[in-house]
Amino acid sequence: MNELVQRLSQGSHPITVGGPKPSLEDFQKRIQDIGYIFIKFTATRGGTDLGMQVDKERTDLRQAHFEEARGIVHVEGVLTLNYIKVRCVADINLSSLNGTGYLVV
């Protein structure tokens, strides 16, 4: 298995909302309307910015208060990293747009 995929699938890792213009408004629009988000694993060399299709059935917005910029979003999605299909699982704090995440092979 690829070393990066293996490392990110062992334990939780620090993440932040990634993409071209990370903001609370963009993150909300991407989750709710577009269905495609970017998550950046920050503890890799240079950071690993991943784009993924949001799995709306496994994503939980019940604790998210976008209008108040508070709460936690649990988001999951699938992608291919280094030719390996993975599921990304992330919990993101809306006040900082940071959180923790991991991959499931």
C-alpha cells in the first residue's frame, strides 16, 4: 500500500478546510449545494489537499450552526488517492475551519 495512504489511515490527523478560497461561506455552499469539498491534511510534507464527493447520507450537520460560525460538521466522502480508493472521515469546527480526520481504505 502507498505510504501516504497508509499513514493517513492510521489514527486521526489535523486537517483544515482546503481548496482555492477556503471560507465558512464557501464550505457551507460546497457541502449543501455543490456536494464536493476540499480537506487538507496539514501534518504531511507541504500538506495534502484532497477533493472529495460528499456522502450526504454519512455527513452530519445537526451540530453545525453556519450562521453563527460555531459547531461541528461531520463529513465523509470518497476519493482516489495515489490510485487507491479511500473514504475520508472528518470532523470540522466551524469557528476555526480546523479539525481532525482520517482515511479508510
